[in-house]
Amino acid sequence: MFSAIKRQISTLSSDFEYYVARWKHSRNLPALEGSDRNILKALKKDGVYVTTLADLGFNSSSELLKAAYHQLSQMENPNNDHLEQKLPQISTVTGLPEFYAWGMEKRLLNIIENYIGLPVAFHGIHLRKDFPSKDQFGTLLWHSDAEDRRIIKIFIYLNDVEQKTGPFEYIPRSLTSLFSWNYVRLYYKLWKSGYMGIDDEEVKPVIPKTAWKSCPGPAGTVIIVDTKNALHHGTVRTEERSALFFCYTANPPERPDLCTQYWDDTYPRAELRSASDAVKVST
């Protein structure tokens, strides 16, 4: 009992320090261009903004795509046809300059800092293939990420994504505002699952399927999402999907141990063309 009370006091103290830090940093937030303020507004309302590489207009986008397709061509065949549940194939590409340059675009960092409300840590990038599946498991279940109190992840589709390729899907944050009855019901179900995720049938009685937001789109579609506060999942697919995943939190995050996967040896790291191509990643 005493240890539980002590943990609760520690959590409350940490949360208080976090909100004070955000209040202090609010006067130092970078200015945003008009179109970027629209992205921030959408993130604050529903936790998600969908756009394209072309509309963002970063100079680094063409090199990013060339490098991504090259790395995709280098990924080995996972030989998983015999498996009922096929785990995603992930390669860490954080150290490659074309990927890192896009993730560090100043306009992008300014948007993210304004949303998170604190100095930002860019943890890195995964190149990921997701395979056909018959049922929900892993990240196909509805879930919430846990690296920090606010997390921005950016998904970039590398192939055209429609229903058969399993688009990203989310519940608008405005429908599950903190301490609302919808929030309590959904996050109680998540808690009961050990935060491993819940399936469609568990979500439907709380938020009807008509309110779920699916995000199909052509190659080059960009999804900016707070994966902590917008309940989300990948959908069951009959065809392969390839995408890039970028991860940002406050610096430091609440759970730094969950962020190391973007630069350590959790997943195979993409080969550099030469030693001089390496990018030093710091968080």
C-alpha cells in the first residue's frame, strides 16, 4: 500500500513539473506559417493531419523517396508465407542522411514543437513492410503508444494504399476527450488488455464504425499523428504495405526506454553506402 501511494505521489509530482515546463516554454515556441498553423489546429482538435509530400513542399522529399525505394529493394524476403500472423518487417534507417534530413526539416520541427509544447527529441525512422493478415493482432489492434504524454509519429506511404493494403485508421481525439465517458470506457478496455490493444468488436459499442477515420492515399501520403492521444491501428489487409515511420517526443520523453528502438539494434540497420554517410543521432 505504501509503495503504491509513493508511486502515485511521484506520478503527480512528475505531471505537475511537466505542465509547469510547458507553461514556461510557451513563450519560446517558434512562429508558424499560415498553412502550418492549420496542421497544428488539426492536431490539437483530432490528433491527426493527413497531407502529401508534394503539399508539404520540403526540398528533401525527392531524395527521401529515392533512398526509401532503394532500401526497400535491399530488404530480404522474410519467407513468412507459412505463418498465420505475419509480423512486420522493420529496418532502422535513422543513420542514413536522406532520411535524417527530412526528419529534421525546420518547418516540421517547428510544427511538432508547437504541438508538444516543449523542446523536441527526434528519435529516428523505421522503414516498414506490413503483410497480409486475416485477423487483428499486434498493431492491427486498436492501441495507444506510451513513449511520452504527447507523441508525434509521421507515416509516409511508399505505395498506393487502399482498403486491400490496410490503411491507417483512427478515432478523432474530439470523440474521446480526457475524462469523457467514451474515454473512460475505451481506456478501461485497453487497461484490461494490459495495453496490448482491443479489436473492432470491443470498440464498436463505444464509438460506432461510422465515426472511425480511415486514411487511404497514394504513395507519398503523409499522416502526422499523436499516437498517444488518438486511438489508432493498422487495418487487416490482403496486400503488402510499405511505409516510413518517424518518431518525435518531448526532450526528454516520459519513457526514454521505449524510444531506443529507433536507433539501437532492436531491428536490422540499413547499410550505409560509405562510412562518411553516417549521421550521428542524439536525442
